[in-house]
Amino acid sequence: MINRNVLFSVRLGALMLGLSASLAYAGKIETVGQFASGEGVVAMLDGESIFFADAYRAKLIDAQLDTVGNSGTWGRVRHGIHSPTLARMEYVYTKDGRTLRRVYHARSGPAMEVVLSRYDFSPSTDASAGESSANESEGSRPYEISDEDIAKDFAERVYYPADTPFNVRVPNLPLRSDSVIQSRLVGGKDTHKADAELKIFRQIEADINDGIVTRGGTLTGYVSKAMCESCGPASEDLAEHFDINGTIQQLVERDKNTVALDPALEASHTSSEALKNSRKAYASKHFRRNAVTDPGKRSWIGLDSVKALEAEEAGSKAIEPCGD
Amino acid sequence: MKPLLRLACLAALLPGPALAAGQTTVDVYRELIRYRAATVGAEKAFGYDTHAYVSKFLDNPDSLYSDLRIDPPITNEIWWYDFVDSLPIDATEKSDAALDMLQWQGGFTKARIGIDVVVDKASVRAYRGEYAAASAIKAGVDADIFLKAWDMNGRMTTIGAGHAVALQLLRHQVRSNAPETYDALGIKPGVLSRYLQQNNPEKIDAFDQAYLADLLRYALSRQDFTIDTDGHRQLPAAYRVARVAAAFADAGGYLNPHGYCRGNDPHPDEPTRADAIDDNRPLCFVAATDRAVQSWFRRQMRHEASLIRKAHENRDETATRLMAWFSGALLLIDLAGFVEMGEAGLLGEMSAEGAIPEEEAAYAEERANQLTCRLRS
């Protein structure tokens, strides 16, 4: 007969074994000290930026806002388009014995309609408040999201390339009470629900629950800024509950008051600036009153477009003001 | 032995630097813009358009085959030697080296065999011909990438050229960095290896295509050159892509029995004026300036896009994928030759650094925006 001490030891051993087994299967997503840099990262995130900016181009034309507003309005529009945080995450998983990949694309903030409703497109708007006077954080400012905004974001899928099994534009999702991904209170408020990283975590959770992807995969993410305060803990939730491993690399904005001693951090600052410059240049080119064009337009195929280029190069085209 | 091949073999016997006397890897154009903006301000420094800038370097700016000016007026400017002295160029003739770089960056040079490019026998075989080799080598694309991108894209040579340069950019990054840094640097070596091993273009997945398009689009938008792993300068991406497309055309051969070149010159039976490309006719690419090859590329790209439109009226997946390459990346090549674009980008950088006032950058930005606005409307 086994005495009580032996039985206790066996039970304790079994418990430890169980615990260690569950720990062995818990995933980990590295986020701390993951400083992204280099042309590859900037190129990918610049691609994300264009993806979301082009949706705005189509939306502005559709909403007939491309011919109204004044220079102040358009300065704010440009800022609102080039400054949100961008996230691109690649999830590699195994299903039916095959290794598959799904790439998630998100930007911070609410639906385009909600963003545009913040700007006054009437002619009386004060023209003096241009792009440079906009608050730097305005484009990705903390935002409390409503069900109506979620519905608008979903409806705006028509302005993006169609989702495929491999590529998904992630909108704001309704928050399910049983979700393991919860945003944290920061400063007493829950204002990070619309952060780009959180949107993607929630979408991955939904995809796992819906059987679109499987748990236990690997996540490789890139974010255009340092991760939001809620996002580190949320990534831990995602990793632990769904046994996901991976890394989330972040471009880190330069703090003018400090000097980066770590070369990887300094490289990240430089790449962050390169991305910002590129995003600003794209916004400056495409978001001006009377000069917004439909990204789906194919008029460039005609030879007239080449002749116009050649006339400009030859200096033989009359120069008339274009756009405002 | 064909005269060109003989010339190529002779050139191969010359020491490498003979073709690259006084070469520097300093971004002289970038430094020029910065120097002029800082010393006299944007409006005064850049009161010229693209045509005026090109005229400073080419004998006949309207010719596809123009020679370089022997006496480029830029070197007579009173500020030129102060500017040259400010450059970290390690050469006895700093002025010549700086001028050589401006000519090369601006797309004013050619790909003449034995003069601008060394083409050896192995390259002639590898790139399927001496003319193809000259343009492909000038574009800095390895032969295995060149042939694979050609094979995967068939008649869509402009898209194939975009793939080739994107793959080469990726190979450069893979070779220049330690494997443990790939994730942090966004380098995906699997995209390169999968492409080179693939035999079916439909099986290159959307992710890999999008990644390559991102790399190329960003390189095109930067409008600057790169230094490869061997320390050689590589042309700005737009001219690289155009040169590869030209190399595909030369490698594929022509129905025209005499081709378009005689030696390193345009064939005397072919037109040589600017309107020589009006009918989408190939050029004698080795004799043409990079800018002229870029002009030809614009037309060739539209020709290929119209073929897709005709062949895929229902906008199937293949058509969508191919058209995304045109509108998402290759269209940027249209604007690569305009100095207004490059200057706006560089002054924007300077303004962000606090090196010049915002208004200076705004002037250049507005000039570039006006140009793109006119071209789009």
C-alpha cells in the first residue's frame, strides 16, 4: 500500500509535469528591444502607408470632398493621412499538413469617414492652420471607438483591394466579452482599442476561433512606431492563449532630448525619419484640393500620358497652375 | 571574330579602373543640392527646369544618342571649385570625379562595349549576347537573376526588368548583412531563393510579389544610387530597370535583319532623332543614354500594359497581379528623370533635419507637386 507521503509526492510530480508541459507550449512574442531599421522595413511600411492612403484617395473622390475645403483643411487632411501608426504582421501556421501564411495590414484610428468628419471642408475654415501647425500625435491620437464607427470601417472595405486568404486589411472589430485580447486602461481611460497592433491581434484571435488559421503559428510583425502601452501585454495574451511565437519589430521615433547610444536604436531612428519623409511626400503629392486622383484610374496607359511627360521634359509645355 | 566582340576582349584585358577613371562613390548630386540650397537658397539655386539641367550636360538634349558636353557649363560656375573642395572625394582630379558622378547619376551616359562597360566572353554567353550583356552589366544585375526574371515573365519584359532589379536589391541586402539581423532589417532571403527555384510564374505567391514590389517602389522613389557589396556604384533604380528591359529586348533578338546597332553606334538605316521611339521602335540601346532608354521604357511599358488589357478583359487574377506591378511600382519610372522630383525629396530631408527653413523646402515641394499635378490631369 502506498503511504500518504508517496501519494503526495506522485501527485505533486504529476502537477509539476503538467505545469511544465503547459509552460512548454505557451508561446512568446518578443517585443521589447526589437528595433527595426533598414530599407527592407521602410519599404514594407511605406507600402502599407500607400495602401491606406490610396483608400483615402478613392474615399475623398467618392464623398465629393476633393474639390472643397481650403489650404488649412487640406493641411490637416494630409497630416491625418501620413501620421497614423502602421502595422504589418505575417502569421505562418500549419493546416492540414501544409505551411501557410496570412499577412495582416492595419493602421491606427477609426474609419476614414470618422477621420474626415473631424475636418471642416467649408470654405470659411481658417486657412492659417496648415499641416505644420497640426499636433504631431493627432493622426494616431487616442480614440474611443463606437459600434457605429466599427460599422463604417467595415463598410469601407470597398476602398481597399479585396481581402484574400493571404492578405487581410484589418478594420476595427467589435469587442467580444470572451476575447483574450483586452486593451488596458492607460491614465484611467481605455483609449487604445483602435491601435494598429491591437486590431491585428484581435483579428488573429477571430481567425483562430473561426478556423481560418490555426493556433501555434509564428508571427513576424513590423510597426511604424514603438508599440502602444496596451500592446505589449496584449501580445503576451495572444502568445500565451494561442501558443504563438514570434517577434514584433518596431521603428522608434527619435526623441530630440536624448542621444541613442545603442547603434540599433540609432539606426531605427534614422529609418523612422526616412519613412516619415516618404509618407509626407506621398501625402503632399496626392492630397491637394482639385488634385486628388482615383488610384484605380488607368488613363496612364494611353500614349497621351507619355507625350505629356516628353513635352514636360523638353520644356515645351505651357506651365499653368494645377491644384490648390 | 565580330568587331564588337574583339573590342570587348580588348577591353577585358584593360585593368578595371581604365573604364572607371576617377570614379567616386560620393553622392555628388545630393551634395550639390544640399550645398546650393544652403549657400544661396532653393529659389535662387533651382531656378531651372529639367530641360535646362539636361542641357548643362548633353551636347544635344533632344537626341537619344547625345554625347556628353566637352565643356559642361556647371564646371565654370564660380562656386564649382568651392563645392568640389567640400566633397570627401579621394581622387587627384576631384573636379573630374565629381563631374563624372553627376553625368552618371543624371542618366547621361551610355553602355558602349569597351568604353562604358567591360563585356567579357563569359558575359556574352551568360546574358545571351554582347549588347544584352552591356546593358545588363550596366544595370548591375547578375546573370542568374536576369535569365530567371526573363523566363518567368516572357513578353512582359518591363515587369521582368522590375522583378530582376528588385531581386538584385534583395540579394545585395542578403549579402551585406548578417543572417541574425535579417528579421530586424526586414530582409527575406526566402523570397529570393523561392523565386530562383520556381519554374511556374503563377506559383510565385502574392506575398513574395508584394515584397519585391515594395523593395522596388521604395528604391525608385528614393531616386538615388546604391553601392553594391563589391563597393561598385549602381545606377539609380529607374535607369537600372530600363536598362534590364533593354537587355531583354536585345537578348530576344529582332526581326529586323541588321538589328539596331552597328558596333557601338546606331545603325545608319535607323532613325536617330528623338521621334525614333514614336512607333515603339527599339533603340540601339548601348549607344543611347540611360535617359533615352528610360524614355523608350515608358512606351514599352504601356505597350505591354495594353496587351494585358486586351488579353484579360475580365480582369482575372493574373491581370490584377501584372497591372499592380505597373501602377504600384513601375509607373514611378515615368518621373525618375525629372530633377524637380529629386530636389524636392532632398530639400524635404534637409528641412526635416532643420538644415534649411521650411519655406525653402516648400518651394521645391510645390514645384514638384505642380509637375505631377499637370501630368496626372
